[in-house]
Amino acid sequence: MSDPKHEIAEIIKFGIKTEIEGQNFYSTLAQKILRPDARKKVEQLANDEMNHERRLRTLYAKCVGNEVTDLPSQGLGVFKDAFGDKPLAEKDKFRLIELAMEAERLSAKHYKSGEDKAADKDIREVFAELVAEEDSHYELLAAERESLRGHTDWFSYDGSAMMEE
């Protein structure tokens, strides 16, 4: 029979490693983006990943009673070899956005498993918040992908819905 406290600790450690991978990915991507508004969005995602890491480290200390010392060698690994050593081509932006979307989806699923396994209400709440934040990152990335594809006619530029006119 597995130890629930140990399971939660492993979920947190894996999450920390994944958040570090996300920070590295988004920071590298931001450096390659020319449009200031898009760069700012990606930099914010990198900052969010740092905040997630910080929250997970705090949660680990609460659960286990000490600081994390032995992270896994790899988190989700979705970003492994994302950039290669060639300059980014135009088609790469869609591949990288979809890669980021997949990472956010898998992260949300991972934190949902922590939420489902945690007995402590406060721990469940932190995992639930992380699920919601990862879901919102996914939605932001999906909207950016659609915008890049030119599919922006589903909303009005003045902020009103199309059907209001």
C-alpha cells in the first residue's frame, strides 16, 4: 500500500521540475519573439511558472516538513529539444505554441491528480488553483494561436459582441 504523503510529495517534486522546464522554455521563447505585445505575454507565462514553482516549494515544505532536495531529472519533458540550434522559422511559432499548450494541459492534469489524492483541504486548494491557472494558460495560448492564424473575427475589436450591433 502506498503512502499518500509520499505520493503527494512526488507529485509536487515532479511539478516543480516541470515548472522549471516551463520557465526555461518561456524565457527562451520570449527572447526570440520580435513583437513586443507577444513577448510580454510570454514573459508573463515565464513569471507565472516561477510563481508556481515557489508555491509548490512552499507546499512541499508544509507537506513534508523540509525543503525539496532531490528533484527528478526530468519533469513532463515536453519542451526537450523544442528549439534546436537553427533560427526559428515562421512555421515554428505554431509548433511551439501547440507544444506549450500540450505542456499546460498535461500540467493541469498532473495537478488534478494531486488535488484528487490530497486529504488535506489546504493542499487540495493549492492544487485546484494550479489546475485553474494552467487551464487559463492553455486558453491564452489557444487564443494567441488562433490570432496568428487570422481567426479573430469571432469577436469585435471595440469590445462588444458581434451580435450586439
